[in-house]
Amino acid sequence: MDEEYDVIVLGTGLKECILSGVLSVDGLKVLHMDRNDYYGGESSSLNLVQLWKRFKGNDKPPSHLGSSRDYNVDMIPKFMMANGTLVRVLIHTDVTKYLSFKVGDGSYVYNKGKVHKVPATDMEALKSPLMGLFEKRRARKFFIYVQNYIETDPKTHEGLDLTRMTTREFIAKYGLADNTIEFIGHSLALHRDDFYLDEPALDTVKRIKLYEESLARFQGGSPYIYPLYGLGELPQAFARLSAVYGGTYMLNKPECKVEFNDNGQVCGVTSEGETAKCKKVVCDPSYLPNKVQKVGKVARAIAIMSHPIPNTNDSQSAQVILPQKQLGRKSDMYLFCCSYSHNVAPKGKFVAFVSTEAETDDPKTELKQGIDLLGPVDEIFFDTYDRYSPTNEPSVDNCFISSSYDATTHFESTVMDVLSMYTKITGKNIDLSVDLSAASAAEE
């Protein structure tokens, strides 16, 4: 191969596909390779036979589960916030034309052994069984402040400087109970631990506003949207985008070896005896194992069921967040459920996931509190995978490595990694001031 590419992307996980699409749109010459013969890498969607092969070692799933091809089981299940950053990236790149979305039915939080709908507005706060009467009034005032807050309009700040005040100090002004602070921080602002309490309050207020605006966007039961046929559609949509702008794709390329020059800078990738030259490489951690470190481990269970998650108002798709303190853990646990309503399972079947940052080597025991909320399951699989983050200095070796996917069941952390990688690769920020109405989602 004599041509030289601006960027070679290795792996077709979601992060890598978004980057190859966006860089192609920018006019860079992109070659995208994967050692697998399917798109999606770690974030692929599997049919029933593929699922059985991966977890049971055979390709004979029981017939009572229905047709294999009616299943699209995501390996890294995540919802998108309707007004969130990923949706802005989809609109910015016009990828929305390749995808159809549907609003998730419900957003819930686990509290004192029960599953409750997450109240996100002053009106919902007044109805929520999560709080007593006086607490509801205090929470309502808090929500009204957040709803009216506009960063650029000091009149809405009521004399508070949220860039200087910690979240703890800000919330103390409303006298909210620990219980209320917990569901606001973990299921509305989507913080994964409690460090945010000692950080500036502005970030938390912006996160709650994003949740509220996303919820209002489609007037559905949750702020989340999800593609029909599962997340495996996303990498493929970005791959199409890249191809439209001249990107080249090669699947099934074994042993992609990254080549370096004498100065330790990347200069190409060799596969099957041929080397493609390039200036930069973008890849997932598996392609450059000596430039990453293990930073954690995700434990998860995948369940096939014949009913929705109990106590979620028969939601065909839902997220339940189990805050760490409710479980006596260091990190939150997440339940995610979708079904035939998103075309990821045959009629009457539901696919549920329980995931968390692993704190032990025993996923079955560790995930039990989440699994117990699912009710009876037809089949269940357990899995753990290590999380890696890069240790290299991209400005020295021109290698841009993504971090592994975390246990969260929403995309906010994933897309932040993509945006920061984009800035490191190109030296500029992606313009995300887009017309959000360009992405629509079917209600039913």
C-alpha cells in the first residue's frame, strides 16, 4: 500500500467509529481497520446464536426464546440523553438520517429497598413518594431555582456564585435531606460517586438542567432515547458517514501491528504483510496494550425475561439507578431494560442488564441486589471485563487511545472521551451548537 493516510483508526467500537466519521467530514484521509469481521468491537450487538457462542460456547440457544435474528443484545448497553452531547454529535455529522430512535419509557431510582420514578421537575417533586410533605416543599424550591437558572443571566442567580460554591453548600441553602441529595446527585445529575459534593455547584446544576430539558423534549416518561435495533446501529451509521466522505473500511484484518519510527512516532500499520503509512493512529486499548493501564473492572449480568422490570409501570424500556449508599458500596449499580418495543428482542421478550464497577471477583454475589429487582428470568449470563485507560503522551507518539467503557447505562461519560480525543487529534473543538429539533424520536 503506497498511499499515506492522515489517520488510521483501529477497531470499530463506537468511540472509534464516531472519530473516523467526524475526521472524515473534516477532510482528513482515513483508513479504518478491525481484526473482527463485524462492526462494533466491544460495543457490538449480538443475535441469540452469537450470544450463546460467546457465553455458553455453543450455538444452540433453546427454541422457546424465539428466533435468533430477532435479538440485538448490546454488549455495552447505554441510553442517550435526548438533548445530550452524543445527540448533538449525531446532528452535527448528520448521522441522524441513518438511525431511528425511540424514547425510553422510564427513569427510576432505588431507595430503601424500593424502585421509585425519578422526580425531575417541581411538579413531579410534589407527587413523589420519595419525600415527606415538608421535604417536598424544599425540593420544589430547589427545582424551581435550577429550572430558572441561566448561566449568562445574573438576575437568575439570586446572588449565588455557583462557580465558587460547592454543591454541598448550594444544596445546604435548601435544607434538603441526605436521601433527597442522593437521588438528585445520582439519578438526575448522573454523578457516579459523591466527590461532586465538594466541587463547584455549576456542573451539577447544568447536569440537572440537561436532564430536565431532555425529559421535556419528547414529553416521554424519561429523558433517554435509544436506537431501534440497538446500539450496534451507531458504529455502522458513523462508518457509512466516513465512507460518504472518502474513508476506507477494512474488516477482518488480523494482527494489525502499529509501526513506529526511530523517534518513537507512529508511522504505519501492518496487516497480512502489507503496511499502510499514516501520521496518526486512533484505536481502542486492545491494539496498543503496552500503552495502557488497567484502571478497574466492570461486572455485569445479561438477562432474558418475559416481563418488564417489576415496579416500573410496565415500562418496555427503563433505567434504574441504585446509588452506592443504598447498597453499602463504593460505586453505583445500574439496571437497563429494553425489549421488542426497540426491536432488540422478539415480541413479549425483554433484555435486562445489571452492571457496576466490580469491587470483588465474584460478579454473581456482587450483582445480586440488582438481579433481585428483575423478578424471574428465563436465562442469565455473567460477565466481567477490565477497564483500561491510556498512559502514553499523544503529542510524542501520535497515538490516540480511547478509554474502555464504564458501567454507566448512559452515554455522557463516553462522549466526553470522544470529544477530548478529537481535540487532541485536531487541535480544535467540535462545534456542538446545533438545531436539536433535527433529531426526532418516535413515541410509540
